[in-house]
Amino acid sequence: MKKTAILLFATAMLFLFASASAELVRDHDYTVIPWNVKSSPNMPAEEAYLPDDAGYSDDSIDVRIDTFRAYDTTVMRVRVKLTDVCQFRTSLANNYPSKAPRHVSDMTKRANAVLGINGDYFIYHSQGIVYRNGKRLRFSPHKGRDTLVLDEWGNLHILPKTSKADWEAYLEGGGTVIHAWCFGPGLVIDGVPLTDLDTVTLDCGKAKETQRIAIGQTGPLEYMILATEGPENEGSTGVDLLEMAQLCVDNGMINAYNLDGGSSSTVSLRNNKINSVSSHKIRLVGDCIWFATLVPNEEDTVH
């Protein structure tokens, strides 16, 4: 009963997001990027990158990057505002079910991404519900795994400890799926942060102070990524899951989700890792999340 009430509340709130998102899209005349396209047809424009790795901005996407201090740790904050959900994309390191990983920067370069981050590295296990770019790759619900879903309107939903029945209820209630991730846990669900580590049953170093990365939604087609440094970075201690959850809610995330952290935590801008650079660690991972521009690059259209 409690889960049903949560889902109904989430659906009602995010319906408002969907309506606003639709209005935003109708105000623009861009060519939608199909989900079956592995790389964006629109190369990022060099002049749209902001100085000092502070982001990227054109008429279709706005990325703003800054850092702040919390819990004796440096935190990178990335704000992303899109025009259409088709700009929120994912890539695999290799064709599934290959377990061969790649650097996020290699995947973002191949995809013509404006910015990318690591994903949930689902290839290292066989559990959970996984969709990428509208295609179902795995359906193995696990009672310990929270599922993050991006729907066709660009809204993020978190289904706690997703059972088959929970998934069916989401779909039967009108829920749609573009991407689904299975790392977790959910850090903020409908504005409420995680406050009890005992509810986290999977091993994700939940009480360990370490590097972490989370993605969440702050408004219609507006997202935030927080990437913390860890104890291997001078001057930073890292954060545990409860501290990460509090950071997410303090920064306005309505729904926020824990992704693969530690040295896997990567923010790639201009196809270079820009977070936690003092550790000099760049780990190979199995997948990434990336964002595309819808503005055609004039240099490309000449050819």
C-alpha cells in the first residue's frame, strides 16, 4: 500500500514536469536524434565551451560546472538543462553482453557528446532491470536493487527494491522507459532523502567515506550531477551514502540516484576527465550517460 501511494504521488508530481517539458520542446525547431543512433549527428561547437571547464552553452543545451566544499570534501556540481529528452543518452563500452570496458572519455568522443559521466556498470553482474536508449537489455528484478528510470518526457523515477510486480504496476500506471539503471540506491525519492543505511541491502560501501557520484532531477528537463572527491585526493575525506543523500536534497534534487563510485566516478568534458584529477586515476567502465547538443555544427554541414 505504501509503495502504491509513493508511485501515485510521484506520477502526479512528474505529470506537471511532463507538461512543462512538452511546452518547452514545442518552442524549438530542432531535429530529434533517434534512439538507435549511437553517436550524435551534431558535433559540439568549440566556441560554446565555457572557459576553465565551467561548462557548455548553446541554444539547445546549457551545462554549468562549479565546485564547493562539504563534509571536508570537494564536490563538483554539474547543472544540465536540455531542450528535448533525446539529448539524454547512454552508451555501452562494447556491444552487450561483452564485459570489455572503456574510458568514459573514449565513449563520449565516439558519441560526439557535450558532456558524459560514468553509468551503473551493470555488465559486472546479472541482476536488475536495464534499458538503454529505449531497448531492454536485461529483466532480472532483484529485491535489493532500486531502479532508476528515465521516461519519455525526460523525468526520473526511482522504484525502490523493484520487484516484478512493482515494475508491472509502473507500466500499467502509464509509466514509460527510455533508460533504466540498476546500481543505486535511490538517494532522494520524491524529495525525501535516504536516512537509514540499514535499508540498503546491497554492498556499495554504504558507510565508507569515499568518492561518489549521483545524478538527479531538479526540474523539467533539468538535471544535476554531484561528484565528490575521496580520501585519495588531498584535502578531501569523501562522503558516505547518507552524506551524499543530504548533499543531493540540499542542492534541490527531487529524485537522486547513486551511480558507480570510487575511481569509476568520472565527469568528462571535451572528452577529458575533469573531476578528482589529483588522484590521477581514470578507471575503465562498462557504460556512460551523456548529453548531446541539437544545434548542427556549421563546419560539419559544409562537407
